[in-house]
Amino acid sequence: MTMTAAPLSDLAACRLPRLLPQPRDPSYAAHWEQLGPLPAPGRGLIDEVLASGLRGRGGARFPTGRKMAAVAAGRGPAVLVANGTEGEPLSAKDRALLVGNPHLVLDGIAAAAAAVGADRILLAVERARPDTVVAVRQALAERPPGPVIELLQTPSRYVAGQETALVRWIDGGDAKPVFGSRPFLRGVGGRPTLVDNVETLAHIGLIARFGADWFRLLGTDDEPGSALVTVSGAVRHRGVYEIPVGYSVGALLDHVEAAPAQALLIGGYFGAWIPGDDLTGVHLSSAGLAAAGASPGSGVIVAIPEDACALAEVATVAEWYASHSAGQCGPCVFGLADIARAVRGVLAGDPDGETAARRWTAMVRGRGACHFPDGAATFVDSALDTLVAEVADHRHGRCRRRIGGYLPSPAPGSWR
Amino acid sequence: MLATTLLQSKVLWYVMRASGLVALVLLTLTMVAGIVNVRRFATPRWPRAVIALLHRNVSLLAVVFLGVHVVTAILDTYVSVGWLAAIVPLTSHWDRFWVGLGTLSVDVMFALIITSLLRSRLSHRTWRAVHWLAYASWPLAMAHGLGAGTDTGAVWAEAVYALSALAVVGAVGWRLRQPTGRTLPTARRPTLATGARS
Amino acid sequence: MNQFRLVLDPVACDGHGLCAELFPEGIELDDWGFPIIAGPIVAGPTSAGGIPDSLLVHARRAVSACPALALRMARAEAPIA
């Protein structure tokens, strides 16, 4: 765990921390002193990333090497988009990286761009995060001459971080998803486009130096490497942590001194709820969470304590989902609004609320141009599966828990 | 021989007038179906698909009658219209202005039908923009009928024109009162209890 | 034998519902009036099913009737877009 500072000179040998060593000087000088130059760029990096088994850290967990290979095989020069938008409300890992270790991200960007033959590089950060923007600008100014990296400031919209929406916005349109679009074939300006999360690119910055075998020293065979998680809720030490993939959720909660949890939200608003009591066998990997009906997603973990009303939090996020729809697809526009209405019904003790909610979550899955409605469906379904006792309490009007406000509902921004 | 020529001429003349009026009635039907379909008019007896297909098929039938109307008008020797007047407005030898309106109406209809047949190859916006011209085509046809038509003045003809105008104006009036945009009327929102649409 | 399936563009779709009227065997409307391309005979990208030959004409009519041009036919093995 990263609470203990690792000797910086030992990075090649030591296992953690990799991405966020403490204490940290984000300057280029310190970065150079610690890691030295990035090896000469080349196409061999794609094979190395494939061998490393690195999976995207933006939430989808798609094998990064395969994506890079697909873009490299595309027609004409490619485009690289580094996705640092971090629309997931409780996630802080991407900005922790961009502020705390920007040059590692920039190294990864340069290496990936060279590997896929990209002659245009864009780094997207939400404009509502001025501290991150300033830090990135500072880091870009410090870089020695090399490929130009354009910093773009995106609107505060959850779906703006979705690949096709980001590409559309970059090309001058609304930050709304495009049906049937595959950016790795035709993306920005019609060119093959590699869209990668900034944490994924940071890992590439290290794989380029230390190789696939080194990357595999941590994590599991199917999902190797380390990952950043953001822990919040009723825990003593909230924040961003770097863990080996497959780390025990229970051990992580002990480490951050979490209060006994009624339920955990794994993967953020796009994730799923799991019960907080018995965490044996629950590990932070796709395989380790599948049995519990969840997946790591963007690495957000929220602990809701026993004395807080988790259903109220669920209702807040159900409303958030309804108000953040891109408004392009009927089942999403109307379905998410009605799902929120049904969850409010459950909160109010309406006996029909749960049946209606489940009917409508089933009805919206797979019906949109993107997976936003699926996110709402999984969030609500898993809540109803996990918070059985709470739902019963509300039905009988006997919930005495307090409103904790652990899950915020940021207001939507513009589409441009 | 003079008798047969006169007779032939009279038949063409009557067919020309009749087919014109029939075409106008069919066009009115087409307009009404199109206008109400946009605002999703439907009854159990007249579902959306029926109204939409009616709109398409009646418009094609109208074209058939229009074709007869134009050809007989040109062939008939009682008045001189000329082939060019079928396509280019204001080139008829007889009643230049009122016949010209009819020609213009047909030209617009041509554009409507061609763009609709090629709909899948055009952008929706383009197709829609051209289709709005229907609101020009129909009044032009009405004006042509009233101005160039030689049955104007007869009571039954006046009734046809009046009912046609009433139908289209009524449809437009109905349409203007319907809500626009992606709204779901409160009555249609599913309730928690039933889950199904009312 | 070529298998066909229906593909719906959910952004273009405006819930007119003509498709469900013309091809009820393969299309039903959800609680908000939008089509669900459902059942074993019309398929999503992972299903192996296709539209039975006897119903193809109805599926084509549904495609042709859509005012928003949101529906199209595709080969069952082809990617979704």
C-alpha cells in the first residue's frame, strides 16, 4: 500500500508504489532524475503492452494492446486522445495523477502516440477542474521539444467522457454519444483514434521502460498490474490509493479505517452495490467481484455506514442519472426519469415501487446509443438486491437512519 | 369526319376536367393524411401505419390522375396549351397565368415525390425541407382549379373546392393545437402500479 | 441461406410505433412507446436468430414505413453498425 513511501531509486525493483510515489515532486526535473528518458519510441511497444495484459483503467477494462493494434492497423495517420475528463462524480484518481505525476502520463502519451502512428495528440480535462488544467499546462511547458500535445477543456457532462461523445465534441459537435461509431476505425476527423484513460497511459509510460514482465509482477494473471482506486464514504482516510489488482476489499477498508459498512458501492455511479458485511473472497478485480455482481470499473469505492440511509443515496443518484441523459434515445430519456420516480416510491414506502423499478431497469438495458441507461439499471438493480432490509424498513415506515449525503449529485453543464 | 373530331375533342375535354378534379380531391386527402400523421394522429380503426401508407399510396394515385389531366389537356384541341407548359410555368398559350400555377404545382409535386422515393439516400433534413413545399403545392393546385377550371361556378364544383379547403384548413388547425417536441403526455406515462401505458 | 435481422438506430427513433403495427411478431413497444426489437426471431448482435422467410415481407414493410428512417435490415452476421 502506498502509505509507506518507497525509495524512488528503487522503482524498477520495488513493486508499489508505481504511479503515485510519495513524497512527490511533479516537476520535470524530479521526473527525469527518478526515471530517466523515455526509451526510443517504436511499434514494438504494442507487443509489449499486449504481453503485459494491461486493461483500460477508464472503466471498460478493454485490453489496451488490442486497442492500440487496431488503431495502428487503421488507414492513415492516427489520433491519440488522452481521456482525463473523469466524469464519475466521486473519482479523483485521474486528477491525482495529472497533478501529482503529470510527466509519467505525458511519457505514456508520447510512447503510445509513436506506437500507433498518431500525428495529432489531444489531452482532455474537464474545464470545471482549474487546478488540474493549471498543473497540466505547467507540465506541458516544462517538456523538452517533442510532439505537440493539445490541452482541451471539456464541458462538465458525465457522458462527455464516453469515447464517441468525446470524439464528436472534439470535432465541434455536442458532447453526446454517436450510435454505431467506432473511433478506432473512424474517430477524430475521420481518422483512426486511440482514446485511452490517463491512468492507462501512465502504465504505458512505465511498461515502455520496464517491460511486460515487470508489469505482471503485481496483480493477477488475468488482470495484471496495479490500479488506482478512490475511497470515500464513512472511512477515516479518504483518498486515492494504488493497489495491486485483485487486492482484498476487506483489507483495503481496514487500511483506510472504515466504519462497519452497511453496503459498498463499487465502481462509482456506473458500478454496483454489494453488501458490506461479509467480504470474504471479494477482491478488486473483474473476477474477484463478478460473484458479488460487481466489477472494478473506474475504481471508486464508497462505504455507506450502518446508521445512514443508503436508499436515500440511491434515490439521489437515480435522479442524477435522469438529469444527465444526453436526451437522444427515448428509453433513456423517459426510462431513467421513471426509474427515478420508482426509486422515490420505494423510498416513500410505496409497495409498487420496487416492481416498477425492476420492470423499467430491465426495459432500458441495451436500448440506448451508449451504455448510460445500462449504468442506471445496474446501479438500481444492485441496490434493490443489496438493500433488502432497508427496502422492507421503508415499506413499513420504520427507517430511522440519517441522511448521510455520501453520494453527491453535481449539476449538468453545457453540451459544448 | 368532322363529327368524330368534335366528339373526340369533347371526350378529351371532359376527361381533362374530371381527372383534374379527382386529382385535387386525392391531393387533399394526401395533405390531410400527411398533416395529421406528423402529430401522431391515430385511432383504433386508423392506426399510424395505415395513415402513413394512405398518404403514400393516395399521392401516387393522384400523380396518375394528374398525368391523365396534363396529357389530355395538351392533346385536346379546344384550347392550346402546348407540351412545354407541362413542365415550365407560364408557357401555356391559353390562360397563361392560371395554367402556369398548375404547372408550378406539378413541378413541386415532382420534387416531393422524387425526394421521397430517394429518401434513404438523402439526409433527413434535406428531405424534410423539400417536403415542406407541399404547403405550396396544394394551394397552387386549388388556385389553378379555381382560376383555370371551367367548371368553376357550378355548384357541385364549388362544393368540392369548399370541402377540400375545409379539410386541409381543419387539419392544419388540429395540428397547430398539438404539443410539439419529445413530450409524453401525462396521461400516457406509465404508473407505478400497472407499469404499462394507459 | 442469408439470415436477416433488424437494426434500430435509437437516436433517430422517435417512438412513432408504425414498425410495431406492421411487424408485431418481431417488434413490441415498451412502456414509453419505443420499439423493442425483441424475441428469438429478430436479433441483437449476439443472437444467432434471424427473421423467418415467411415474415421478411412484414419486416421490410416496417423498415419502409418508419418516418424517422430509424430501422434497417442487416445481415445477421454483420456487425451492428
